Amino acid sequence: MKYIYLFLFVLMAFTTEAQTTFISSGKITFERKIAQYTLMESMQSEEGMDAAWTEELKKIFPKFVTDNFTLDFNATQSHYKLEKENAENKYMVFGSKPSDNDYITQNFATISTTSKKSIFENEYFIKDSLPKFNWKITGELRDIAGFECKKAVTKICDSVVVVAFFTDQILVKGGPENFNGLPGMILGLAIPRLSETIYATKLELVTPEIPAPIQGKAKVVKRTQIGADLKKGLEQWGKFGKVIAWSNSL
């Protein structure tokens, strides 16, 4: 009888393992949401702005703006871009409006990234190594788009906390924006100081083609050059300038 129990235990373990699907290619749709009133109120408190001015802005701008992005990925690369520009969105903060000309391609085989970014009147073509993040994985779990995800925390720009949720069921160690380096795909991001969240809404099991980078007329730079240009151009903007710089460093 004990051999029968042993056989059934092994069979159940094998069946459970077989039901676990590990994904190495597909298309993920992300929803990015910015809580504009919360962001404006935080800047108001730090800059000592007149609260009446913020209330007037609330009559013009929506409480939230949302945009959909797609992440095509395979075993070695990912390509992140705006799905479609939302003409109805009205953005309170300059620099938070996405462009459908921008994209981020991460190459995990060569540990490099190529991206295009529009900031004010400037267009940049970034060729650099993959950014490195000092992640701390916690025990918290969350379900995102049907996947059990683990929580991890890091910082950018020295002090801006980024909370990520990743799943090891998707083998690619990438995610939205420039984020990467966790043991699986990042399906959720929260950046409290930007009042911004980016969460996956669906996964399509397809084998996408990763497009070749298109430079156009954009200036070729490293990421550090963008940071230097923003610091120089926004140093008189106070918290507004910091928010724009943080947003463009993602």
C-alpha cells in the first residue's frame, strides 16, 4: 500500500510541475496611470505655491491620465512603446506626455539598450549598456494579469523609490521602461513620488518581431547626457524640474 501512496505522490508532483507554464516570448499590454492632482499637490506643498492656483488647474485638467503601452519580447530582447497616442489626455506636468515616436529596446544577450526619447524640442537616440538596479526582493505577493508576482524595491536618481512586481513564470528578465534585472518579467511598477503606476493588463502568447532601431535625425547620446541636459535646463524649475528629470530617467 505504501508504494501506491508513493506512486500517487510522485504522479501529483509531476502533474503540478507539468501545469506550470514558463513563457519566453509574447506581447504584454501595460496601462500607465498618473494621478495628476496628487502630483500637483505634492509639488505645491514643497514649492509653497498658492493652493488657489492648483484648484484652478483642477478645473481644466483631469484627475488621472492613462496611456497604454506594449512590450514585445522574446528570449533575448524586448521592445517597449506607446500603443497609441491618446489625443483626449491633458497633462498638467510638462514632460509627462508620451510620444508614439519613442521606444525602448533592451537586448539581454549583448546587455545593451537602444531607445529614442523626445524631450521638449530635443530628440535623443540613446545607445548604452543596460541600466543596473539594486533590487531588494520582499515577501509580498500580488496577482497581476493572472500571474502571481513578487514585490521588489529599488531607487533611481538617488532618492526616488520604485516598487516593482515580477513573475518568474515569464523567463525574460525585463519590464516596462528601462527596468530589468529581476528573476523574471516585471508586470507592475509604482513610483510614488511621480504619482505614477504601470501595470500589465494582458499577455498575448505570440512570437513578435523586434524591430530594428531607427535613429532618424535624433542625436546619439548616452543616458548620462540626457541627465546633464535636463539638469542644466531645469535647474531654475524647482520641484517641477525634478519631476520632469525623474520621469525622463525611467
